[in-house]
Amino acid sequence: MSTLYGAVDLGKPERQDFFGETRKQIEKYVTLQEAEKAAEEAAMQSAGEVPPMSSSGLYQRDFDAATQMANILKDSKNEMLKTEEGRVQYQTALDQLEFFLNDRKKYYKTTHPILVQNTRLKRSGVNPDEWSSQGLMDGRSLDDYLAKTAELDTNRFRVRLENGSFVISDPNGDHDINDPSLVDLSFFDESNYLTATDPVRPEDFYNVNRPKDDTKVFENRQQAVDWAASTIMSDQTGLKKRDAVRWFVSSEENQSSEKPLTVDEIMSSPNAIERAVDSYADASVNEGWKPFKKKSEDKVNNEEAENFSSLTSGISTGMSVPTLVDGKEVSVQATYAPLGDAGIYVMLGDGEEESKYKIDGIYLDDQLNPILALTNSKGVEYIPVRFDDEIFKEVNSKMASKYGKDALIKLLGQMD
């Protein structure tokens, strides 16, 4: 209690807080810092993770670009998540990476089978029936596909992050990840690589498909033409028919008509198809085609008789020939007929020891036993034979075309 002398009692003076406002500012700042730290920690926990990288289902160049994006996000994540703006940019870039991966996997799934198939076909030189039936072929070369493969599997992209968005650079400049030029589909569009094939020429068709010995099969040229037309019309694939139609479209017969027909017009009309096929078939058989003229039976018999007569004229008697008697080699008298001009060869021996021999002649000894004389590079061999031996049957059969049936048997009858 204060005592005043002659004055008013003012009471106890109030205490003054000179740092109160400063303290409030500090508390506010601390609260803000704590809030920002909590927000940053929350953002770190909720921020999306960079997806793991795998080259499966991606071209190498796209895998390399995606890997660059992933590494940029991993390296920048902590710094970007410190601010609200950075967090937005991080999420935007992460969304772009996921879009890029999904989009490039779709691109790979769509185009890679075509690239593999067409490269394989170019290596094999095969044109698929699906294309051939339409008169089409791949107009590109193997080098075109190898160059495209190299382009897609070579790391030619450089990636950077600008203002929260990825920028892809290549020799053609900068691109955003949505730039359609980076996923060009035109290379894989059939309309850009399939071209028309030349139809098989008529003469090539006939030469490849004609029956063996056609000059013996057909009696005249018209039969050959009819066969060609029938073969084309009955072809189950339709390829031969389409070749005939395509050839006919450019033929003088069609082009010189008042209204030349197109492939589609002909293919839609059975009568037009038949006309085109008949024209193609007629052109396939050479104008000079002639059937094989068979010799008359009488003429054949006369020639065989003449040859056999010439053969018997060479028979000589009193010839000496070695043979085995009681296991000993002795010389016996025999009648001999030369067969060297017959041009007959046989194989004798077993397995690897088998050798080729020419039938030089045949002997008939005084006991009427046939002995064949055979020669090769090693010399002459004399082999006694019987009518039922395989070598006797073989020689007899081979002599038939020149000397008539059973010529060897008949020859021995002349030698008796």
C-alpha cells in the first residue's frame, strides 16, 4: 500500500509486455513451418512412386527414353515435393511417364508383329497367298525393314524436364510426349508397302504346270489348250484364275475392244472370267506345239527285226571260252554272239564292293550252258548263267527295247 501526501492514490502501476507482438510472430512462423513440414512429409508419403522399368513390350529407343524420365523423377523427387508447385509438377511428370509407357507398349504390340513378319518374308522370298490372291506383293526390300528395326532399337532420344513437362529431343528437334511423329504408323500401313505384282506369263504357267510328256498325253494343240483352261478354272486357291484375268486386262484383245474391262468387272462376271481364261490358256500353249508321233506297231516290229538280224549276223562258232569243270578252270569250245553294241550295263557285287560292268557278249558251250562275258576297267569276267538267274533276266529285259521281247532267249536259240 502506498502512502501519498496531498495527492491522489493512483494505485499499483501495470506491467508492460514490450515483446508480446514479436512472440506472436514467432509462434505464427513456427506454426507455419511445422505445417509446411507436415505437408511436405505428407506429400512424400502420398506421392506416386516411379514405376519399375522393363524393356519387355517396348522398342529399345522407347525403353531408353522411359528410363531417362524415371531417373529424372527419382533424382528430382525430394526437391520437387518441397513446394506445392513442385508437387503438382512432379505428379504431372509422373502421369506423363505412365502415359508414355502405356502408349509405347500399344505401339509395339501393334507394329512389332508386322515388322517381324515382313522381315521374315523378305528373307525367305515368299509372297503369302493372302497377297498373291489379290495380285499384291511387298514392294519394300529387306534393307528397308532392317533400317526400320535399327531405328526403333537405337537410343536416339534425349529427355529433359521443363516446367513440369518432359521434352524429348531427337535429330529432328524437340517434341512433347504426345507428338504423333514419334509413333509413326504409316510405315506399317499395308497401303504404303503393298504393290501390284506382275501376273504369271501364260507360257510360264504352261511350262511349270504341264503334264510330263504332254506331247504324248495330248493328241493335238487344242487338247493342250483345253487342259490349261480346265486347270486354271479348277484351281482351288483362285490364284491361277486371277493371274489369267490380270493378264487378259492388259492384253491386246481386251485393250483393243470398244470398252476394255477391268479386273473387278471381269471377276464379277462368270462369262467374262471364262473368256479371259480361254484367252490366257490359248496363249500359254506355243503355236508350234505338236503331239509326239507314235511309231506304228509294224514299224517298231520291223526295226526290232532288223536290229535282231544284225545281232545274229555276228554269231561265230568254234570260240574258246574259260569255264569251271569240277572246280577247275578249263577252256571249252563255244558259239559266241557279241553284245557290245547293245549298250547294256549291270551292277555286280555286294554293297560298297558293287561295280558296274558292260555286257560284252554271250557264249553257248557244247553243253548248251550260257556264259556271259562282262568287261570293266579291271578286265573281262566270264559268268555262267541260267535262264532263271536275275542277271540273265535283267539283260534279257534291257535288250527288249532294241531287239524285241525275249531277244536274249531267241538269240541263244539261234546259237544252238
